[in-house]
Amino acid sequence: MRLILIALVVLLSLTPATFAQQKKRPNVLFLFTDDQRADTIAALGNKHIKTPNLDRLVQRGTAFTRAYCMGAMQGAVCVPSRAMVMSGRTLFRVNEKLQGMALWPTMFARAGYRTFMTGKWHNQEASALAAFAEGKGIFFGGMGNPYALPIADITPKRTLTEKKLTGKHSVALFADNAIEFIQEQKGADKPFVAYVAFNGPHDPRTAPKEYHEPYNKNKPPLPPNFLPVHPFNNGDMIGRDERLAPWPRTKEVVQQHLADYYAYITYLDAQIGRILEALREAGLEDDTIIVFASDSGLAVGSHGLFGKQSVYDHSMRSPLIFAGPGVPKGKTSDAFCYLLDIFPTLGALAGVQGPEANEGKSLVPIMKGEATQVRDSIFLAYRQFQRAVREDRWKIIVYPHINKVQLFDMQNDPHEIKDLSGDPANAGHIERLTLKLKDWQKKLGDTQPLRSANTAPADFDFSKVPPAKKKKAALLPPPLRGRGPGGERAGQGLSHGLAALTAGLHHPPIGMSYLDNGTIKLGVDLKLGGAITYLSPAKEEKNVVNNFDFGRQIQMSYYAGPVPFIVGDKEPTKHWRHLGWNPIQSGDDFKNPSKVLESKNDGKTLYVKCIPMQWPLDNEPGECSFECWIRLDGATARVKCRLNNERGDATQYAARTQEMPAVYTNAPYYRLMTYTGSKPFGGDKLTQIVRPEDHKGPWVHWLATENWAAHVDERDWGLGVWHSGVYRFSGGFAGKPGRGGSTHPSAGYIAPHRQEVIDHNIRHEYEYVLVLGKLDDIRAHVVKHARRPAPPSYDFRADRQGWYYVNARDTGWPISGELKMLLEKDDPQMIAPATFFASEDAPKCRIEAAFSTREKIGQLFWTPFEAVDFTEECSVRFPIVGDGTFRVYEVDLSKSDKYQGTIVGLRFDPIPVGNTGDWMRIKSITFGK
């Protein structure tokens, strides 16, 4: 008896986590996509899409064909949708930032689960840290170029790492992270929840070429409910998503959008297949519950709409599939459910208690055949404009802002084509469903009246839309020539290269767009690609920017091969043949302006996206887009720039000097001032840059050891350009100094620059600061905010870190995990961007690399301050092992008596002589003690 009592005491003392360890609960793999309609899975009836991996998941589990997002009180539907999923709370009770809310992943963690996420999180950083103990490759945002999403990881201390770009397609990156996590769980005692939130098929819909080709060849058919224009004002006629295509919608445009949409989904399906295969290979398939869903649907031409900002089924319905232990195989259910039911269902399958405030319902009784439904109807809402209730047969939609009602017979009209509300025979259905709608509102806490005393016009007035939004020609950029990122010809409908460039267009007004913070006023010209053409003190007209031709202004420009750059029968003028490939933000030398695709100005941030023009050619747009973001802060303008390259010519041309950016000032600001000494940020005397008499050309080059330069007038007032971490500058003055306004040919020039390889598909970013004021104030701002010189550390897992090559090349963009260099020529070299650090602070260099070569020696060079170039005496040789294995090579630089003072240049020669098949893979180069 005593032993029995002891056993009972021990049993009662066990926690839920202890039980979980004694009998392992099932794992959970949650695969979540973005904006995927419910009708985009082949196994569920779509004959025009390829989804082999999701098809197998349907066969392995139970698919719910009437799963809905409840709606949204904002245009970004995915924000409340994802918040409802994580919290189990309904639309009018959920905090979209998830502040102070109990979350389902936390409940799984309390039950002994390891919780991990990768992918999109659109509900603030703090809530991600609260929900998941681990995370890798998290994108905190709504949408973006899939090759250039800033991502962060969750550290063991539940903080976030600094955001970085990887250059890899985000869908593949998130799949890689999930696979890595799954592989780590093989044989683990602890169950896991892995939340994998893809950012596709949300636009921009860019997938690798091979996924677009089949759908471009055989376009998907139009949806049955296709309309050229939505027949009345639904309250969101020209939101962001609706501007993705011109009005009226045409068959060709909609089919091309569907082709890109389907291609992206097929690409997603392939990545999901990789994850599921990793689960099988790890021996975890039979122990893991898998759920697949999407945060909302999408219109893509249905009802004349393109977004998800409506309560039609195509926008609110999502796919929902469960598979794994406890889930019947090969079953489909048309029971009404919400996405917020997902975690309660997983909790029931895993034996995990949910948050007390959870309002979702478990779907397990339906899976087990114990019930046919958990709800008899579905309530839907979008902002103050739309409310709906759907039963098995009937659906009512109410538009309070125009006092309109629609009624659909969903059994006979599942695509909501024929509105039956005008038939007197249906008055009873409308009355009954209106009462049910009000009951839902009361239950959920929705206070929106269903009728309005002051109605808006029922017919949408397209005359109030800027003309560019109505005309197809104004919606598209200039015709692209050559081939896109995957090799397909551009200019064919909205092929994926063009779709990527035009995705999310807001079709801005043409003219000047200004920011004014009361201290300075900055203007960009939307007729000239959004280049900065105006910068002045706010309270006086004193523009410092020169605008003599389209090649000046303050703007982005890039350079690459071949030289000369020829397109078809177009050749550059003799004067510009040496420039090669040279897209310019403002326009070309023939007075053809660049075309703005999108602009936004909320008074704090000014954003512009354009397709630039090739400077040396007449009316030839670049196969790329430029983006810039501008914010004012006191007397400064902070500017972020991005190149999205889409060249068909995939050749890796040699590095060229890139202006970051090009800055042209007017004639009164002719004195070029900077600091070039060896003791930066210490108050030493400044240097005036003067062109030597025997120097050819107007511009000179120097080492700006405080990373800035300024053009000022005789009273030391003018414009400073600061680019943190960039030491090489070019500049000077051309023409007659002193007098001359914005359109005068005399001008000053400043450009921070680096040698950079510009790949055919690169996403290249940089940031700089413009400072307007007295010379002392310009310098003081830099000194206050600048990074002090320190030994450099280069991490090559996501980009080249500004290094470039001589007699070598790498395998191209995107860069993922390492640089792989081909070393098949003699004397291959890697050259670092100009640097500045004290040799005594970095006596050692550590190189993490793998070599495949017969050679035995690597060599590291440095350039001391004031030296002209690299020399043998300023170098150290060290042994390498050419077996292809990663090692950390520690190079003791202090052994050389020439390694002294300040170091401003670095070069790494991996091997002395290249041979066919030689290569190096390199992850990092770090200088320190």
C-alpha cells in the first residue's frame, strides 16, 4: 500500500512537459503561403496548374474546401489574418501586433515543444520573439523582391540579429532553413513545432525561368467570374493590389498575371516537396502532423478585381490540408472553418491546451466522422465597406457605404456571378440572412451599421483616377529588349522579368515631389526617373543641385561591360563608347527621360521606382529598375538606393568603378573640401582638392579618410556627401566657378565610389547622406555619427562585401553561404574595397576557405597609407591545403617589418598560378588580434 501511495504522489507531481517527454507528442510542420486561392491545387480540381507535392499531401490527409480568412479592417489582409491564426482570436478581438496576447506556439512550448519559425512575419518583431524560441531567416514585412528581402535570426537570448540580404530567392531560402531544422531533429527526444511562412505567391511573382515557361506557352483560362471592371464601388476600387493591372482588365493581361501566379505556386510546391522529402529522410514523416494553408485568397481578374480586399469567396477562401498521425487519408470536407481553427485542431491532435481566450474550433470531430460541421455559417468583413454571411447554399454581401446588397445561390452559382437580390421571391432569404449577419456582428463585437445615412456614389468615377491609371500604355515601362533573368525574352505580355519590374505600381503623377522638414527642402523630378533635382534651405530658394543635362542631378548610375555596349543596330556615340553598359536614373544623352514606375510620398519618406535609360544610346531603357528611399533629418537627407538588375546577358564582366551616388552642384559651390589625413575624426586641418595643371580631365581621385567631401562657396556654405565606410572619392569642378544656376553648364561633382562586379541579376544596395550647411557643420555631423576606423571583417555568405577580382571570377549572383571563385588563370586576385585601420590593432588575419588546387601557397598583400599600389615587400605568403576542405588559415602579419602604420588597401592571391578546374570557396576574411 505504501508503495502504491508513493507512486500516486509521483504521478500527480508530473508536469505536462514531463508527460510529453515520457510519451513523445507528434511534431507539427505548419506550411503557410501568402495570397494563395483555394482553387490552385490540381488534386482539388484545377486542371491547369501543376502542384504534385500538394496533390500527394491531399491524398495523405484531409482537405477542408471551405476554409476562410475572416477578413480585415485594413488593406493588408495578411496582417489580421496571421494574427488570428497565432492567437485564435476573431477579427474584432485580435490585436494585430499581438501585443499582450497569449499565442498558440507558446502553449506548445509549455507542453514541451521546441518552437521554430522561418519566413514572413507581418505582426511586429516583439510578437515573433514571444511566439518562437528559435528562428532563422525571418522577413519582417509584407512584400518585396524575393531576391532582396532583409532577414534576421532569433538568437539563443531571444533577440534578433542584424538584418541582412542573402541574394537567394526567399522561397528557396525559407525551405533551406526548414530543412536544416528538420535534419537537426532526427532522433531528438523533444517534439517540435516548425512554422514555415512563405512570402509567395504574393507579388512580385518572380520564379526561376523553368517554372514560367510552361504557363507562358499555355496560358491558364480566364476565371469564370472574370469582368473587365467591377460593376460598382465596393469601397476599395483603386487600392495597391488593384493597380497591378490597367482598367478595363483585358483577357491578355489577366491570363499573363495568372500564368505568373501559377508559375510561382508551382515553384512553391517544389520547395514544399523538398521540405517533405527532408522530413521523410529524417524518419519523422510518420510522427509529424503537417498542415498546409494560406493567409487569404486573391482575385487575379475575378469580378474585375486583382486583390484580396473583398469578401467574395475567391479572396477570402484559402486551401487547408491536414496530414499525419490522427488525420484520415484521402478525405475532403466542405465544413465551414476559419484559418483561426488551425491551431485548435493541432492542439486537439497533439493534446496541447490552448490559450484561454482562444475562439477557434477544433476540426478533429469532423476528421473522425463524429460531426459534419462545427459552424452552420461563415461571417466575413472588410473594413467599413463590406459584410457577408454565407450558409451552405445562400450568401449575402452588404455594402453599407452605398446601401447595396448582393445575394448569391452558392450551390448553383459557386463563382458568385448572378446577383439574385433584385428578385422579389428572394426577399425572405435577404431578411433571414441579414438577421443572421447582425447576430454574427453582436457575437463578434462588430459595431458597423449595415446601412448609411450619407451614402457614397454607387458607380465608381474613373475620371477621378489620374489618367495614367486608365491607360495600358501608361501602366507599362518602355519595351525591354534582350532576355530577362531566366533567359526568356522580355516584351512578351507581362513575362516574369517585366512583371517583377512593374509589380506593385502606383502610377504616380508626373512632376516634382518634395519633402520639407522646415530646415531643408528636397525635390525629386518624376519626369526624370525620380532623381534629386532640388535641395535648398527650407525658407529660401537656394537650389544647390545642377541640372544642366540628364547626366547630372543627384542620382544613381552603374557601369558594366561590354565596351562598347550595343543593342541591335543601336551603337553609342563615339564620345561615350568607353562607358559600356550605363543606365542613368534621369535619362540618356539624347534627352530621353527615364520612366517612373511608382512613387510614394507620405511627407516623411519619399520613394521612387523607375526604369533608367542607357546614357550612351538613343532611347534605350535599361534591363533593370532603380529604387530609392529618401528621409529628411534636420539638415540632412538620408538616401537608400537599390539596383534590381534583369539583364539577359549573363556574362560576368570585370568590376567597374561605381558612383555611389553621383552628385552635381552649381557653380557657386566650387571649393571641394574633404579630409585626407592619417588621423580622421580628430579635428585636423581639412584639405581642398585642386586639380593639378597637368591632369587630364576635370575630375581627380583621392582617399577620403573621414568618408565625406563637400562643395562649398566662398563663405564655406554648401553641400556635403557622406558615405559611411567608403574611402575612395572622385570629384572636382568643371567650367567657370562662382556664378551660374541650376541649368548652367559649370558644375561641381562628387562621387564616393567602389569597384564592383555588377551581375546580370544582382540586387545592389547602398546608402548615403547629404548634409546642407556650413563646412564646420557638415564635418561635425559626420564626426558625430561616423564609425571609427577598426580592423575589417568580411563575411561573404550573402554578398562580395565590395571585393572584386583580377584574373578570376566567381559563380555569380545570388551568393548564398560563400563565394565560389574559379581560379583557372595565372595570378588570380581578390581585391578589397579601400579601408583604413591601424596595423597594431590587427596583427593577424583569419581566412575561412576551401581550396581545390595543386598549388600550396596563398599570399596576402596590404597597402600602407600614402603608398601607391601593392608590392611584394608588403605581403605575406602562407601554406594552403588544396583538398577542397574548409579550414581557417591564420596569417601572422606582424612577422613582416613592413606591416606598420595605417593600412588602406588589401589584396588576397589565393594561388600563384591557376590551372583548369582550380577553385576556392571562401566564407570570411577577418583582421584582428
